[in-house]
Amino acid sequence: MRRILVIGSPGAGKSTLARRIAERLDLPLIHLDREYFGPDWIMPSRAEWREKVAQLASRPAWVMDGNYSSTFDIRVPRATDIVWLDIPRWRCLTGVAWRVAKNYGRVRGDLGPGCVERFDWSFMRWVWSYPDRMRGKTARLLERLRARQRVYILRSRTEIPALEAELVSYRGAA
């Protein structure tokens, strides 16, 4: 069975890409933000979150989007394919700003119930610092896995159609 993990900075397009891949390959879709955040942005304890992620990752097939590097050790070994959207920070900031403007005051489908879209400066700072904080860690993780799993690193959204075509071509192989 296929298990495709989509990771990258907030605003990179993980949720949109994961939804498109899940639709094209007819696989269950798991948005980790929807699973993580409870009503009004309530967050689970670390132990509760790890247990939840272990349950989700144990499913036979999925497309899962979300970074949550504290659970890479649970999810990455289960993934048959890993897609890293290594998109420039300015593009991710633009993506977040556009998403907030488009959905402000509403609940998005990829978030938990009651999580109303809002603007948050601390979140914007996290997006800006993401490459400095996470890029090296993610690159080292993926370097260790290339022999066992298919890894796709996309540095531009223009690479997405080719990725989708390649994933579809592996439909029967996995």
C-alpha cells in the first residue's frame, strides 16, 4: 500500500498538494493540522499527540501532510514516498498571507473544528525562520532514507505537475 508523506514549511502548499495526490491516487487523506488542533486551537499533550500520530501512521494507506518534526520518527519509517516542498521562504510567506486573507474569520477544511483563520505575527516569524531552523534537519533525515524510500524534493511549485505524474505512474508499483 502507498503511504505518501508531504512535508515542508507552512505556506509551501503541503495541504493542497496532499489533497491533489490523494484524489489522483484514490488514497485516504490525513491533514495533521486537522488532527492536532482541537476546537479554538487547543493543542494535545506531547504524549497524546505521539499516540495519535502512531495510530494514523499505522493505517495501511494514506497521503499525510504536515511537518511536526517531533513525530518524524513515527511517520517517516512508514512512508513509501516522501515529498519535501523546499520552497523559498518569501514564497511561503506569500502563501500564508494569501491563505489568511482568503480565509480570515473562517474555518479551513485542513484545520480542526473551531480553528478560525487569523493573522498571527509569531506564526509569520516561524515561517520566516523555518529554513534556518528546519532545513538542515530535514535534509539530513532524507539523506539517510534515499536507499529505502522514494524521496522527492521540490524547490518550486512549477515542479508539482511532474511530481504528480510520476507518483501516478508508480500507482501499481507500490
